[in-house]
Amino acid sequence: MNTAISVFLVLCVTRNLLNSSKLRVKRYTSRESVEERIEEGYQLLRSEPHAADTKAVLLQLHVMEKEIEGELALSSKQQADLLEDMKEYVDTVFDHVQPIGDIIPEINRHSNVDMALYQGDIMLTKFIRLSIFL
């Protein structure tokens, strides 16, 4: 069962990597305004259903951005209460912490995903090698 899931995940990741390598995504600079980026996205998707509605929603969200941030921001008292609640919610036991942090293989081993990732690497390597020759 784990092998089947690993193979499926590897195939999905490989497909996404191959598809994403075909697409060229333009990096946005900070000089471009949000409205320009939304308009550019709309021009790319204008033949899709509900593209105009999506553009309108994105523009409205941009207009409301500061208001939303203001409503979601916590006051200093709320932040202190949240930290106190978090301390009471979970007892964190630091049983294995290195000064510079754990290494990735060690984290994977403790999470019991090390063999699945290793097998996925093997499958991905075989698939890439085969796709180069095809």
C-alpha cells in the first residue's frame, strides 16, 4: 500500500514538474501595481467562464486589503492571551534538540517517512532517465 501511494505521489510530482517546466511564468516587480497584475491575469483568462467576476472580486479584495488586515490584527492584550492559551493547550517536550537544529534525514527518520522518500527518489530517477531517452 505504501509503495502504491509513493509511486502515485512520484508520478504526480513528476507530471507537475514536467508541465511547469513548459510554462514560463513572468516574475513581477514591485513597480507593477496590483491592478496591472490583475488586469494582465484577466487578459490571459478572459475566455474562461467567470473571468470578469473573478477580476471584480480580486479588485474588491485589493480595495479592502487594509480594512481586512485591521480586522484580523490582534491587539497586544489579545496576543498575550493567545500566547497564554497556547502554553496551556499543548505541553511541548524538547527531548531531542540540537543547537543548530535537526538535519533533514533525521527528521524524516523520526517521522517514519525516510524509506518512502528514498523509494520515491529511486522511482523519480528511473522515470527521468527513461524520459530523457524517449
